Amino acid sequence: MASEVPGGNLQIDPARLWDSIMEMHRIDATEKGGNRRLTLTDGDREARELFRRWCEEAGMTVAVDSMGNMFARRKGRNDGLAPVAAGSHLDTQPTGGKFDGVLGVLSALELVRTLNDLGYETERPIEIVNWTNEEGSRFAPAMVSSGVFAGAFTQDFAYAREDVDGKSLGTELERIGFKGEEPVGERRFHAFFEYHIEQGPILEDEGLTIGVVTDGQGQRWYEVELTGFESHAGPTPMPVRRDAMLGAARIVELVNRIALERAPLAVGTVGMVQVHPNSRNVIPGRVFLTVDFRHPDDGVLKGMGEALREGIEGICAKIGLEHEIEEIFYYAPTHFDEACVGLVRRAAEELGYPHRDIVSGAGHDACYVARVAPTAMVFCPCKDGISHNEVEDITREWATAGANVLLRAVVAKAGEAG
Ligand code: HGY
Ligand code: MN
Ligand code: MN
């Protein structure tokens, strides 16, 4: 897709992109070089304000919807047409990296800055999106705001989600001043593109620069509450104990086994455990834990959930525990729009970047947006495949390559007449 811009060379400014990422990183940076910028905290507000200021400096208007999703708009020649959107998220994990999400938002901004430098006008408007609470760490589930936008959750469900301190998403959104007037989900896109680090080892291991993301694997998240009986760690004989922590330990083993029995594509994680009363000489009476299952095949993913329920029944019966298990999050494997995926693939080819088709192991807002607009993703490698870890790292070359592919795919789509 030849670009019609002067000099015919549609490429971003690598230094400006990298500098913007490093400036954003400084908000709630951690000592190990990552970020702890949880959604709807003061740090998230600061990041949002910085993003808003940069977008306005680039001549864009910024709107916020009732889930706090931010939409920065660059006018198109035919401004009445539905925009082409690109974006990701600015919130991070508690021990997150500086590129997860941020790379996609700021590469979309760099795309606009580049078009401004070239005086390049697109037929359609372009919008940059910052989705609220992609990570699902402070408020579960993940991608909840793009999920509400796409009709997967009600806004009331999302507003009521609470963090470990009992604060609700709705009140925190109001507190930081990002509960917008625009009703979530009214906005329409001609297409949506999300650029993201792979968060796995495949691209780097194969010496590739771009991942052409054809699909996103499905996810199921569970919350499990185990109830035994608190008693003294000293005089209580082992056979009479109803130890909720023993149940939790066996469930961790069960989750691991369920995934390994469906190798190599299944993954299972117990990421959160809360013990009550969490005192070293009291047999735990209650344990809360979370389970995260993923697989690219919907049927296998369903079977993993069934095996979990069955396994927990047996473990609790043996120890004498009561239990509750709730599935709080499910989305089926996502197949992205073939025409948009084709634009990503052609951009990588035109730019001469070694690339391959790939399935996303991580969840992304694009997985929900794909329900309401033609959607595709671009991946770049990350060092040793590490992410959701403060040492997450990428090279400037990788960052630049993906942003150039994003630029070309978005411009091609934004050139489509009504
Ligand atoms: O969980 C995920 O895959 C994403 O990082 N929220
Ligand atoms: Mn992410
Ligand atoms: Mn993440």
C-alpha cells in the first residue's frame, strides 16, 4: 500500500516515541524500572492528564465516556465518517512493565504526530483510545471497560467491582474526575487497531520483529472461597483439622495439573490467595483464591472449568471444607478481522520487517472491541518474553517497527471512503 505522502516514506519519529514512553514511565515508576500505576489511582489520573495534554497539543479533541475511556480525535477530510481508532491502556500491574499498554497508546499518538508533521490529511478521522482498567488487577475482571463498551458487561456490574480495600470502580472513577458524560458504547469505529508487546517468547526466539495477530485465546477466571475451621496450631490434632490452606494448596496443584494435562497450549494460574486470619499459629479457617485458565480452543477451555469444579468438590469433601466457586470472567477465543489483519501483514511486508502470524496469549481490549468493529493487533517482541514483571523490556528498533506497521495499517484503513 504505497503511501501518497511527500517523499513516500511514512515512518514515525523513533526518538519522539521513545521519549514519550520514558516520560510516561516516570509516573508511578518503581525502583526496578517498572511501574505500579494501578487503574483509577492518582498515578492513573496523572497519566491520563499527561496523555490528554499531549493529544491537545497535537491538535486533537479529547472525549471521555462514562467508563472513563478516553478518545482523542484527529479530524478527517470527511469528518462525518466513522473514525479509524488505535489505542490500548495506560494502567499497569502492581509489578508491571513500562511498555505493556503504554506502547500502544503512545504509538497511536506518535502516528498522529507524524501525520501532523507531514501535513497528511486522512479521509476518515482518527481516534486514539485509552481504555480504563485493562489489567483487571485492582478491579477484576480484566478489560472490563472495553467489555462494557462492547456490551459484554453492564456498566452497573463494572461500577460495583471492588478492590481489596472495598473501594468500588464507580466511586474511584468519580474521585479521579474521569467519569465522562458520554454514554459508553455509543461511539462507532470504522476499525480498531491495537499495538502491544507480545508478552511471550515466540517472536524473539524466532528472530522476528512483528507479530501479525490473527487470534486471541479465550479466558475463564474463577473466584473460590474455602471455609474450614480456625483453631489453635498447637493442640489441634492433625486428623480433626479443617484446614482451608491445605485445601488451597491442593487446588493450586489441581490447577497446574489441569493445564499440564492439556499441554502445550493450556495455561492455568492461581495468582491471588487471601488467608484468614493469616496468623502464623492459627489454622486458616477461610481462604479466598483466584484461578485464571486460558486456551485458544473454546471447548478445551470449557472442559478445564468443569475439571476445576469437579476437582474442588473432591478436595473439599476429603478435608471437610465448604466451598463457593464463581466464574467472574469468560470470553471465547477471538478471531480478528481478516481484512485488517491483512493490512498489518502487508505493512510488515512493505516495510521489510520479518514477521509471522501469531495467537495472543494475553487478553487485550482488542478482544472485546472486535465484537463491535473490524479489529486487528500488531505485536513486537519483548526481551526474554517477560511481561507483568518490572524488568519488562524492548528495543527501540522493535518499538519503532510496530509503530510503523500501525501507522501504515491505520492510514490505509482511514483512506477508505464512506
Ligand atoms: O490478563 C491479561 O491477559 C491482560 O494482561 N489483562
Ligand atoms: Mn496490556
Ligand atoms: Mn497486562
